[in-house]
Amino acid sequence: MKTINQFFEGYAEKYADNPMMLEKIGDTWVNSSYSEIREKVHQFAAGLMSLGLQKEDRVSLISEGRNSWAISELGILYTGAINVPLSVKLMEGSDLKFRITHSGSKMVIISGGQSRKLESIKNELNEVEKFIYLDMRPEFGPKDLFFDDVLELGKKYLAENKAKFNQTWQSVAENDIANICYTSGTTADPKGIMLSHRNYTANVDQGLSLMNIPTWFCTLLILPWDHSFAHTCGIYAIIASGASMASVQSGTIPMETLKNIPINIKEIKPHFILSVPALAKNFRKNIEKGIRDKGPVIEGLFRHALKVAYTYNGLGFDKGKGWRVILKPYYKLFDAILFKKVREGFGGNLEFFVGGGALLDIELQRFFYAIGIPMYQGYGLSEAAPIISSNAAHKHKLGSSGFLATNLELKICDDDGNTLPQGEKGEIVVRGENVMLGYWKNEKTTLDTLKNGWLHTGDMGYMDSDGFLYVLGRFKSLLISDDGEKYSPEGIEEAFETSKYIDQVMLFNNQKPYTVVMVYPNKESLKRIIREHGKDPASAEGHEAALKIIEAELNEYRNHGKYGDMFPQRWLPPAIGILPEGFTEENRMMNSTMKMVRPKIMEVYADLLDFLYTPEAKIIDNEKNLKAIAHILN
């Protein structure tokens, strides 16, 4: 089953009566079986064929996760056409227009919640022949169609052209393009990653070599479905396992959808959840807030329980070994009286998270491991469809990105492309059937990235002696000192952000004598502790206290601090700059995959970065910081 079409047909037949998709309609969760979804896929594909969609045509799809998202993608692929999944986090009409135009999309499929973005550019999309709306509209234009009407067209087409329909979907080849997935375009025009049918089906096989998903498992897909991680691990790996996927109930605005996530988790009671660091941090902060609200006694007990669990668990592979065995009864006790209640907030069935995206710091991993919901960190990138490695229940080491998937080659290379010995740091380079075909209409970048079949990831890492991959960060984001030494900032940034007084952090060093840091504080936590110390957060005294608290948090990573042995001291910042606002998608300092857009941040805060290399900046309560913290706390 090397094409997605063969893949879906085979598993839809094998698991015909299993629930495949769960969607909340009104107040009720409705199950749709594999055979029911396959029937809709056939109808939608046939409807697209009747509208003239042909092999290699492109169709842009922009919608929140829902049944019709998967039906649309599979329907497109059955026609031999190419799906162009677009992020719902694209805010500007120009971003949408570039991708639709650059891909040469013949049709656009869009949800009601996303249609407003389309209206401002619709008249400029002259090459688009049809706009298919997943939700009913007050009125439809001459090029517009309703999703249900396409299904009706498909029913008629199938009644008259069943043999032609079967011949069409079966004629798709494994190396035909299935998706053009656009990068976030943080430093230049976004690149369209061409992924073939075989890229996906091979990567599902590779992913399932890392961990098993039983047929009775259900997941709530909280990540955007166009996200390569959610796409492969959350849709296609579920299909190959005969398991179930539920979509988050969409609200009328994005914030309402976010508020539905914890509600839906309790309703669905998922067995595992795909997560990224930004979500993991939010989960942890909500857990800690719930504990804190129960009073100082419970909070103190919880902190002590965490310490016991951290010690007992070690790095995972050595859990409970050696002298740690004496801690087992204490850990079991704390699990029964504390951690189990935390897990009930996730529905009670949640066995693990799978972490993807950026680096996930080890302290955050220790936290979730302690409460009995391990976050098994993996590594991948869209150009690899995306799975390369992962930790799993039977084999894991906290701090690593896990072990390599099967049928995939990996090497660590120096700047000249030479393979480095085990344990040495260099660029992660991989080769396998999951590696992309190249970038759409971008031969130069394709040649720079794909060399003799090897994908040069642009990520720095190494393999340890136990076969675990350690990813150290993007080469483009490295700190570079004045003597030329390089270091990835992401681990330090992630560690700093575990502080309840800090929301966001960015380190900077571009051939300078020392590193500096920009911090966006957590307003509510700072206000609370300042009041607890009898001060007014809005007063000058309160502002100074807030700055001292932030400085003290970062000082814990210096020699003699609580975490003094975590990072090389030379990369820790002696100067701290307080930011008046956080990094968001709206201000373009965060991309659609919740990663910092470093070039944009450096551009916006160029003056602050210059200031941080002055003697005055090394005094935390300098004039600039006092002004910024006043803006936040007042």
C-alpha cells in the first residue's frame, strides 16, 4: 500500500466498523466509522472529478480540524490532484494569496471560520475556478459551491462512472505529489515542500516502528491539521492503526476554540495527545495554578512529591534502578494521592504525550514524567514527512529526541559534509523514503538541501552511545561568540521559560563578547508574589521588586545556583532586557508553528539589543527595564 489511496482503501476495509472520526455536533459527539468516512471520500472525490479536477491540479485547503478536512484531502488525492494544506494561523490576506497563487491552485476549499480571510483577496485569485465552502453561507457567488453539494454531484457521478472513478484513483503512483506544504516563511518567501504519496506511507511505517497505537486508542487532535506532525502522526498513523481521532470543537473565534480544548479532553478521554512545547508549557502552568489554588499545604506537598518523583524516575531508562528502588513506595503513595488527581483533569485515560516541534527542555519532560503522563519527545521536520526519531514507552531517555525510526539512515556531518564519529556534534543529515521530492518551483534551494538523496536538515545534533539522538537547535539560531565558538540557545531559553515569572525569552549573541537576553515576564505571577510581600505592583518599589525577582530566577543557572551545572557559564547572559509585549503571531514575532521569528525580533528590538551591550544594561533596574516593567504591571 504505497499510495495514500491504496493505504486508506486497505485500512478502511480492514477496520470498516471501527470508529474513525469523532466530531461534536451541538452538544453531542458523533462517531463516524471507517466505512462511513470512505463513502464520503468517494463521493467528494467523484464530485471534484465531475467539476473537472484532474491529475496534478492543485487545491488549497484551509480549515480548522474536522471530519471534512480529512474527507477533503483524501478526496483530492483520489482524483490524482495535489492538496495544498494551509495554516489557519495565517493572518494576512497576502500570506494566503502567495500560497494559493504560487501553488497554482485551481480550487480552494475553505471553512466558514476562515472565509473572512479569503474575502479580501478573492477577486485577485483569477486562476481559481471554484471556491468550495465547508459551511453554509447566506449566499454563494458564481464560482462558489457548498461542500454538501459537491457530495451530491459525486453521488450522481459514481452512479454513472464507477469504473472510471476506480481507474482514476488506482492510477495514482507512489511518487506522485500528494501535498505541497508551505514553510512559515520567517526569513524569506515560504517554500513549498513537495511530499509524495510514498513519503507519507513510508513515514507512517517508520513512525509505527517507534511506538504502537492499539485499535482502541483515541486521540484529540489539538494541533492544526496542516501541521506536518499532526498530519502524519495524528491522521495517517491513526488510520494505519484502526484507532480513532477526535477534532476540537471549533468556536466562533480562536480564543473560544482554545477554551474548548480542556473541555473536549475531559469529554473524549484521549489515550494520547500530540503536543508542542508551547502547549506543554500551558498545560504545566494550568496544572500548577490548580495546585496553587488549593493552598500552601497542598502546594508544598506537591513540590515535595515532584522532587521524589524526579529522583526516582532518573532519565527514564534508569527509572527506579540502583538505590532509587527505596523511593518506589513513596512515589506510589504520591501518585495515588496527588498525581492521579492531576491525570483525571486529562480525562483519566491519558497514557502519554508525544512531543514534536521545537526542543522540549528536560525539566519540562521530568515534570510530565513525574505526574504519570510522560511526554515522549521526538524529532522531525516537514521535509522528512516529518518523523525521524522519537522516545517511546519501551525505550526512552529524557533530554534526548529518542531513537531512529526503521528504514532511515542518519549521519552527523561537519561543515564540509564529512561524517563525524559517534558523540561529536554536527549537522543532522538523513536519507529514506520519507524524504521530500524537493521544493515547489525552487530548484536552487532544493539542490542546497537535497544532496545525493540526503536531506541536510540545518539542525545541529549528535548520537550518543546508547543510540539516542540529541538535537541541539537550528544552525541559523546559534549563538556565536567573538572567538567564533557556537552554541544553541534553545535549551537555555526553554529552561528559563519554566519559571512561573517568565513567559518568553530570546537569547542573542552575534560575535559579541557575551550573550544577552530579552525577557517577557508573566504579569499575573509577578503581581501575586509582589503583593504577598506587602508591596504594590504598580509602585516604583513594586517595579524594582519585579525586576529583582526575574534576575534571581536567571541567577539560579549560574555557579552555586540551583541549576548551576545545566549550561556552560559563558553562554549565560549578564544583561537582561525586559520586553513591553510578548512574541505573537499578530505582531509577526511568532510563526504559525509557534516558533520565534528571530530575524523579525532582532529587527524590532535592534535598539534594545545595542543597549544591552552597554555597562548600564548590566544593572537590572536600569531606566529602560523600569519603563518596560511599569508598562506591564500598571
